[in-house]
Amino acid sequence: MVPFTFGIALVPRRLARDWGLIEALLDLTLGSVLAQTDPDFRVILAGHDRPRTVMDGDPRLTFLEADWPVADTGPHNDDSGRKKHALNDRVLTRGGGLLMLLDADDWVDRRLVAAARAGIGPDVVGGLIEAGCVTDFQSLRTAPLPHPDIFADAFHRVCGSSTVALLRPGETDALRRDPFSVLRSHHRWVEVAREHGVRLARLPVSGNYLVNTSENHSDLHGPHLAWRQAFIAAVDRNGRDLDGVLAARFGLDLAGVRSASRRFFPNASRRWD
């Protein structure tokens, strides 16, 4: 069976606005991951600071310590990029397999590992999620993506937690050895794959893009801040309240999600209160 790895890069504690919130968001992400229908996977967390989550005794969770000094992340989130490279290299040195680089606040469909194993065979270099959801963590309003009044393009165009690569360390061709090194940014995978004449699998599962946490890099930095604010407002305006059925699709309990949202944003406006 092809190994499957979730690689998660963590912001340095010194750069976080609220480390307790970072850990709570990571708890939800890992709750989603650990609810997979196919339990044969591993999770590598890369960071400067070991979160309490990795001390819970699950042997599938390991911590990869960043060995470079903490520096301001900047508009391009260079620290996250460097940690993702380290995760990629770790998987290659351990024999390769399927790798999903998952943001530390997003959620994954419970069927993700099973779908990736079934759909990503030797004739493709990876797979992507083309449809999913976006959820405002403060209001807990959620909407499907694509959506004509929010974001009309495919899910992988806006959410980084949308691609799975098949790493094959024995290959001499760079793209087949390490698809991330050639395909690069998630929103360009389809075009770059077409340019190189390689195939991608379309994974028949959903992703959930969590926004408005006050810790999302894209909500705080970069040249598209005004667009992000309008995007979140459109989710609240056109979406619906997160319900138990949708939360369960991502392996989560609605009461637990609501409790975390209330804990860190007690004054947020919510229609379900």
C-alpha cells in the first residue's frame, strides 16, 4: 500500500497573535484528519514550537523541528514555505508516497485518504480537490465553493489544502520524483500539468477552507487584503449556518466547533446564537 502523509506547517509561537487559538485550530484540523475512513496514514507537524497536540500519544503524529531562526513571515509567508519544503524533503527521504500539505486550520473530508489511494495511480503525478466549502470561523457561516456570488472558480484555485502529490524518490524525472517542485502553487496545478503533458486525478471529496480566524496569513498580510475582506463578507452574506451534517463530513462534532468559536470570539455575531 502506498504510504500517505499529511504535512502541516505551524506558525512560530512568537509570530502568533494567540498561541492558544493556533493550538485550538490545529486540534480541529487533526480531529478531521484522525477521523479518516482509511486510518493508515501519518502526520508530520513542522514548527519552531512543539504544540501540546503531538503529546497525545498517537504514534501517527510526529514533530519536525525547524532548525532556523524565527523571522518575520512577510507578505509571501516565507516561513510556511520553508517548512513545507522541509516536510516534502522528509517524505522523500523516507521513501516517498502520497503527500498532502495541509494548512493548520483547514479540514479534510473523512474519505480523503481512501479517495487519494484509489485515484492516484502510477499514471498520474497527483490529485486535486476541485469542489469544497469555505467556513467563517467567527460567524460559522459556510458556503460551497465554487459559488457564483463568492468565488466562481474551482476550490483548488483559492485553498492551498487541495492537492495531493505522489512522491517517487527513485525517479530521475523531476516532475515524477517530486511533483511539488514543478507544479508549485496549488492554483496553477492544472495549467502546469498540461504544459508538461502529465495527468492529475480529480478527487471526489470535499475540502473545507477555514477563514476569519484572526490568524490566517492571507487575512493579515499580502497584496489582497481588501479582496479577502470582501470574500469573507460574501461568505457570511450568501452562506448558511454550519450544521452537524456538514461538520460530520469533515470528522468533527458541531458542538465542539461552536465551543471553540465562542471561546476565542465571544463577541462575534452569529445567527445560531
